[in-house]
Amino acid sequence: MKVLQLRTEKCVQCGECMSACSKAWFKEDNPALSRIKIENKATYPNINVCNQCGACIEICPTKALERDANGIVQVRKDKCTSCLMCVGFCPSASMFFNAAKQTEPFKCISCGICAKACPTGALELLTTPESK
Amino acid sequence: MITVNGNQSEWEEGLTVKQLLARENYTFRMLSVWINDRPVEKKDFPTHLIPDRANVQVIHNISGG
Amino acid sequence: MEMKEMKLLSEWSYEPAKIQRGYANETLYVGLGNKDGNYKFEKRPVSEDMKENFTGGRGFGLKLLWDAVKEGTKWDDPENELVIAGGPFCGITQYPGTGKSYTVFLSPATKQTYNSNAGGYFGPFLKFSGFDALEVQGKADRPVVVFIDGDNFKVQIFESTLEDNNAYYISEELHDYFAKDEQDKRTISVISTGMAAKTSYIVGLNFSFYDVRRKAVRLKQAGRGGGGTVLCDKNIAAIVVKRTKFTGIENDPVDVETIMKAGASLHKRIHDHDNEQCQMRAAGTAHLTEIMDDYELLPVHNYKYGSHKDIGNISSHEYIKLFSQGTADGCWYGCSLACAKAVDHFPLQTGPWKGKEVVVDGPEYETAAGLGSNVGIFDPHWTIEANFYADHYGLDTISLGTTMAWVCECYELGLINKENTHGLEMTFGNKKDLMELIHRIANAADDFAVATGWGIEAAREYYSKNYGADLEVMKKIGMVCQGLEASEYRCQESMAQWGGYFLTLKGPQHDEAWLIFMDMVNKQLPTYEDKAEALYFFPCFRLWFSLHGLCKLPWNDIEPVDNSIKYKGIEAARVPEHLNNYLNIYTAITGKPLDRDGMILQSEKVYNFERIFNLRMGKGTSKFHEAPDRGLGPVWEDEWMARPDYFDTKLKEFGEEIEGKSVKEKITLLQKHRRAQWEQLKAAVYKRRGWNKNGIPTLKTVKRLGIDYPEVVALLEKHLKPEDEFEEE
């Protein structure tokens, strides 16, 4: 399964990843629409992005959250009722929403566009062994 | 003597909030304790001392039904 | 699926309303004729006046029922209706507890209006199908299934081919019948009752939803007041609604962002703190049993006692072990409080499905206590089986529990005997015979079972006439008022809760005011005026939820961590942050501002209208607000001797000398003093509510509330007497 690996010490908070992600998925350059969020803590950045742990899967009342063939947790919009329980229950608060664009939440699906855009190598898409 | 929810109650030196709750058999989880109109945080129940002649209110925040 | 294809009797197509700012602005009327197959369908508009004065939900239900019936209408006349309505919040998915609907009808048990709330999908799907309310009137000429097809905008009436007339069978079959495939089953909701509805008055309605993980139907109940009896009287086997598509803005809010933010943040709060607060996700409302026991509030042996040594057997720990954990148990999308717990693979030991492994919905606290400690049984497996069959047969677990507890005491006092009961030994704790009685009530097996199934008020008349049982004694120990059995809290030691049970609109159901702790433990209501203020405010406050499609549990069964530090006293009990969520979401849906006063006004209009409606039906006055002796304190010596120091102190507080008095004398004195307090409480509450001494809303009150319709004024002028007025201050 491909998951984003984070090398936080290399992050210079340039915002290129958020720009690339939001433009790719929402056609708008806006950090609020990015599926990876860089937060500025006092002495270091915090990179908040889904690690495909799957804790949200059992929370969803319609089973709209499921792993695809590559093991990535996807939001199936045809089943999603926009209840946002997954947002509240994500252990790392990595499920996001933005009312202006849609009522369904959104998350990282390991496409790697942000890793390509990152100038310092702080993000890398790596294949991890499948966990049972 | 102290007052607990309007009733007179015994006091002794070193009486903590936690001890008082046990003595009054207030076992409910979601309690808030106010002493002389000031709230006591839950984490301080085991150590917070109740002064003599205090007006203690033990509010059960129970929703019920 | 077993059922044969159903014959279509009548069909009607409609143009669906577009939901605007929380309202479809139309209601659906279905007339069944009068056993003559004369089916009728109508779309009716919702007026601005209706929204202004009745808001939605229970308010719409009362308004539509008022228009449908006349002063002399009986519950089993064809004019009686079942009216089901959600409200402006109903159907949003982002905030916990927004799938509720109220069913309003003339009740066989109370002989006035009753309104019963249920969780689940029916209310939202009805609204998405284009209707703010459904009215069903008349009686079908054969058992029918009414199908509201919100996908194809048709209403159809089928001749039922259901072979078993009990709820789980009906619900499973109809989810199967109307669904295209397994995936489609969750787009359906079924209203049904059970076989007990043929003869019993303590029969409610089941509202289904489909559990996609369990692959089984789940049932929530509009349990109280006899709605199931009315459904059966109308010859309706089931009401079904289907709606497949809806979006996160189906309710057409002005500002969905506010709703999304409030919802996500409450989900997070529940995730972080439910486990250290009420444990709703793990135990549901059954988390309350040991708490009630600790404070002498658990009903034990027909409310005689408040605690029992075997409480450990029915504590939340025991139920958490039996409920399946970690599955999405909300009764509508977006409820992260998820209190609809279930026991899976439960093997039934008795009855028509003996040996079958079933999903049991619950028990809730009321069932754990009513079909548990109140009948002297401390065995969760017995309670779970009783819960299952009660739901399946349609029996209201609260009325059933309280009635059976009363029966046990009557039996143990020798008021009725084994011959009367057709061989059943109705002693507290007799698991075998109490379970057998449940089956016999459902089956109308004999005269005793049928009479008992009418509920306490009618049963005691029967026992008195036919068994020579002492009616006065049965009245003292019967926890019933206005024809409705009390729910499962011991109100004896809290004067405010006497009012919370016996000064209510519909009977001693705790959804008006639950003030026991505020009064008895926290001592926050020391004077009559304080109690009266609480008995004015909280019923209005809680009624607000019933107008909107809201469940009250997410309001105060989860709290912000600093709620009781930031806010003092009774203000903390209002959970201001969550209250503000509701005000903000109301505006986010409708575009209209709302503050606390506005909230109370919406409720107060409907509160008083309901009171006046009950007056119209021949009730609704002071004499029906009576408290049984058992509701005010001990009746027998063993109750006094369970807490002798406590009761001696209570008697001394009235200035009585206790030296040299027998227990019997002390009981009589305490009852006398408390009854005098009861009369004072009643007067203080009536005054605060803007009613006269006879409990009737005054003309001044109805004018202030804007509900002075000509019919209302005419009715009041008939009943208001100058000698009943309170003096102006």
C-alpha cells in the first residue's frame, strides 16, 4: 500500500504541497481545500495527513469508507450521507471538510502529487507492507 | 461545621473534596463541586481542602430520561 | 422473504414538494374510508400561521389532529388519526440526533391526546418524499400496507399478505419486499405494531431502520400511549416509506457551513469524552441503573424501594458485556452518540420464536428497570428476552413493566389470587410466570390477561368488579396518572418530580421534566416558586425538541468538559454551549433568528394548545392531575422500615413528634403532610404556567401566546370560572 512518509525536519512550510493538492482535486489554489495540511507550530511544522490507518471505516453508518484494491481508504460519495462522524473520530484529525465545495468530507488518497511538488523531499510516497 | 447542599455537615481539619464525596455517598461520575461560590476542578478533588464554615455545593450534572 | 405478492388496492401520484429552509410546506392525508374501501389521498398546504404557532413535529401533529376530530370523538372512531411529523431539523445528517418524529393520536389508554416520539429514518424519509407530516384517518376494510414511495412519488395501498402480525417479522419482510437488493434495504422505514394491539391499550409503534453491518432490521419505538392499538384498529398492518437519494443539503439550509462545523465539533467531543461521561456509545441509556440505585431512585418492587443488593447483576458493566461494541449504532445518520445498543445472536428461551437467535434492540434504561428491578428480576437475560417480545408484540416496555409490578404487589397483598390469574403466581421475581404473562397478554389468552393488558386504570376496575379486589388499595399503590403508567424513576422523595410526573400534559412520562437530582440532591429548587419555575421552564424547553425532529440526548447526555465550571447552578443544567448550537443551527436552516425567549415561546404555544386540546376531549383539568399515595411516599410498613432514620427525619421536618408513634401512624402522617405540599405545589405550578386554579389556560395566556383562535376562546369561555382565578398580585 502506498502511504505518504513524512520527514518533518525537511519541511520549510513553503505550502507547495497544499497548493498542488487543492489545485488537483478542487481546481482551486486554497489550503482549506488541501488534503494535507501544514500547520505552523512555534518551533516546527506539523504535517497533518491521513496515514490510511482505517479507524474511520467502522464509524461510517453506510460503509461509505472502504479500502480500495490498493489498500487506500476512500470516501465513496455515492454512499456518503455527509454526516461527518469520520471527521470527529479520526485519531489524527486528518479527515477534512469545506462547505463551499461539497458536503462530503475528503482525505488523502495517496496520489503522490504533493510529494512531487515538495522541493525539499519532506514528503515521499512509499510502498508499505500490507498490514492484516 | 460546613454546609453541603444546604444541609449542616461535620468538618474536620484536612477534609478533602474526595473524602467529603465518599462520606456523603455522592458516587455519580459527573459532579461539579463549588466551594464558597468558586468551582473546584475535578483533577483537584483528591487534594483540595475544604475550609471550615464553607458553603459547599455538589452539583450532579445528570441528564436523565 | 416469505410473503406473497400484495394486491394493489389504490394508488395516487403526486408532484413532490421541494424542501425549502427545513420545510416541505405540504402534508399528506391518507383516508382509509370507513371499512368500505373508500381510499382517499390529498396533499394539504402548510400555512404560515401553522408554522408560526405550531413550528412542526408534535405541534403539526396536534394541529392536524385538532382539525380532524370533534369533542366527542373516541380513539376507536374512524375520525381518529395517526399523525406523524418530524420538524425543521428533521433529516439533517451533520448534527447528532436529528432523525426523530412524533406520532400524535387520541389514546385508548389516556382517553385524550397522546404524542409519542421515535428515533430513526421514517421522519427524514417522509420529509424527503415531500411531506412535513402524514395523517392517516379512517379504517380499512381489510389489513392494508400503506406505501409512500418517495422515489417514484406515489402513495399505494396494498392488501397485506403478511402472515405473522408481529413487528420483527413484518419489518424484515417489508424491507425485503420493497428493496431492489440488499444495498437498497436501508432506503426503507417501516412502522408496525404486534399482535398485542388487538386487545391491549399499552401497545406502541415500532419504527424500523436497516442495519447494514448486522444485515438486519433494527426497531426504535414510539412506545407509549397506545399508538399501536390505534394502528391495529384502523386495520393497518404497516406504513412504509422509501427514499433512496438525498444529499447533505436535502433540508435546504441557508448556511450549511454552520451546521457542518457544529456537527463535526460535537462528533469530536463525543469521541473524546463520552467514555468518561455517560458511556452512551458503550451502554446506551442502560448506563443509569447503578446510578439510580446509589441514590434510591431505582424502582424496586413496584416503586416500594429505591435500591437492591443485586444491582450488580443489572449494572452498566453487565450490559456493556452483552451489547455488541464498536459498531455504528446511531438511529439516524450522524448520530455519534449511537445509543441504540443491541444484543446479537440472542437465543430465545420462550414463546413462538423459541430457539431462534435474534437481534434484540436494547434494553434501554426504562426497560432494564421496568422489566427488571421493578418486577423484582435482576437477570439481564430475562430482561433481554422480555424486551424482545415486548417489541415484537408491540407492548410498551414501560407500561408493561409498571403494570406487571403493580400486579405483583396486588397478588402478594392477596387482592387477587391464583384462580383469578389462571394459575400464574404473580410474585416479585417470578421469572417464569412473569414471562408467561407477557405471552398471554399478547395472545389475549384469558380474561385476566386481557384486563391486565388494558393498563392499571382499566385493569383495577376489572379486578375490583370481578375478583372483589379492594379498589382503594389498588389506587394507592398504582403508579398511574391520566391513564398512563409512570416511567421508571422513583419520584417519592423529590417534590419537584411529583410535578414532573403528575402535573404533565400527557401523563407521567419523564420527557417533560426530569428534576430529581436538581431538586432532591443538588437542592437547587428550595421554594415552591423555584419548583414552579422549573416546572414551567423545563417542560417548555424539552418540548422544543419535539417540534423540530430532535433527540434531546445530544443536548445534555454529553457536555463540554468545562460546562459546570464555566456555568453555575441551573444555568449549567441548560448546557449553554449546546443550547446555542441549536439556536444557531435553527437560523442556519431557516434563515430566521432565534434566541432563548423565542425558543420558549415556540414551545409554550404548543404546550398550552395541547392542554386546551385535552380540555376539549373532556380531560385537561385539575382533578386529572392526581398523585397516587405510592408516588408521594411509603404506603406500607416494610417501605418505612427500609430507611427508618431517613423517614423519621422527614416526618420530624414537619414538626411532628415521632416518639411513641407506630410505623402505621407515621406513614399516615407523612402522607397527610405530603399531600398538603402536593396541593401547594399544584397551585404554584398552575399559576406560573398562566393557568387558573382548575389547571385551565386563561384567556390572557392564550392571547399572549397568539393561539386565541375562535374555537379555542369559545371552549375556554365554556370552562373558565371566575372563582377559579388566581388573585392578581
